[in-house]
Amino acid sequence: MNISWVVIARVAINVARWLIYLCNPNNPTSAVTSSTDIDWLVNHLPASTILLVDEAYIHFVERNDVQSALPYVRQGKNVIVTRSFSKIYGMAGLRAGFAAGKPELIGKLESLSLNVISIVAARAIVAALADRDNIRELTTWLRERDLKFIEPNANFLMIDVGRNAREFITALPKIGVAPGRPFPPLDNHLRISIGTDQDMAKFREAFWKVYKG
């Protein structure tokens, strides 16, 4: 059992009305928490503690040991699952997503809801459901060049560039590529979001130019 869950659960047991937030896959690393560990956590939740699982990147996971936490909602557990169209469908500006939980939990969230979605967002959601990018081409390219990276489970990945990533963050925009910001303490890791074939071809060319100096 992952020791982090033991620590979290023990702290929660001693504090009434806690909320445990878990982003799975994680942001910014894109690492994942296995379904076995989440199952253990759910089964050890104190009655006064709610587990919120942020699954903004769950659609990108291709591992058998990672599953959605939505079944816990159907079982009536103290679990809320949130999903977003911002990541997999690239619709961050439209603010579209949802939360799933048992009625009494969702009822407590109603006061925070705007209860409004624009026709632009609604039509974009319908259109976006037919599309999905994938990351395999980039990871294959990195492996061919013996470059290390955190195994991705989202629409981005962290590349270990072998030196301070700020060098790339400074140099890449000058040649038309905008990488992610620094994520200390992962100082040697460069975060890259996955785009179109044309976007990624341009990234590979620019990245390699900076990497080779």
C-alpha cells in the first residue's frame, strides 16, 4: 500500500468534515494513482470525509491499472468525480465540465453553479466528442533519441532535458514554440502540451535544435 494514502487517511480520521482532493492523472506530472490505491482510500474514508477525484485527464490513460472513480459515485460513496472538456477537447475558454456525486453531495454544490452554458459551448461540446489527439508519436520519437520523460497519461508530458529546463523555456519561443512554465522542483523537466501533427512536427524540430545546441 502506498504510504501516502495511509498518512492522508489517518489525518482525515482526526479532522471532521475533511475534503481530500486527488487529481488523477496528476497535474503537472501526468503520473497516475492506481485503482487499487484509490479503492483502499475510499474504503478507509471516515464518515465525515469526502474524496474529490479530478479526472480532467482520465481520457488519456491507456493503463489497465487505472480506472475512473465514477463507480464509487454509483455505489453511493462519499466521492465526487469532476470531468472537464478543457483538456482532452481543448475547450478551456468555454468552461464546460461536470461533477458527479450522490444527490446530497451535489445538492451542496448547487449554490456554486452558474446554471448557464452558452450555445457556443454546447455546440462545441457536441463537435468535440468526435475527436481525440494522441501522444504516441512524440513518446516514440523521444525514445528513439534516448530522452527520458515521465510516462504520460494526459494531453501533455514532462521531458527530462538533462539540464535546467529554463534554457528551453527561454529559447523555444524565439523559434516559434511556447512550452509550459517551470514546475519546481522538477527543474530539469520541460512540460509540453500535445497539439496537431503540424504543431508537433514544429515542436520536434525546434526542441531538437535547442537540445543539440
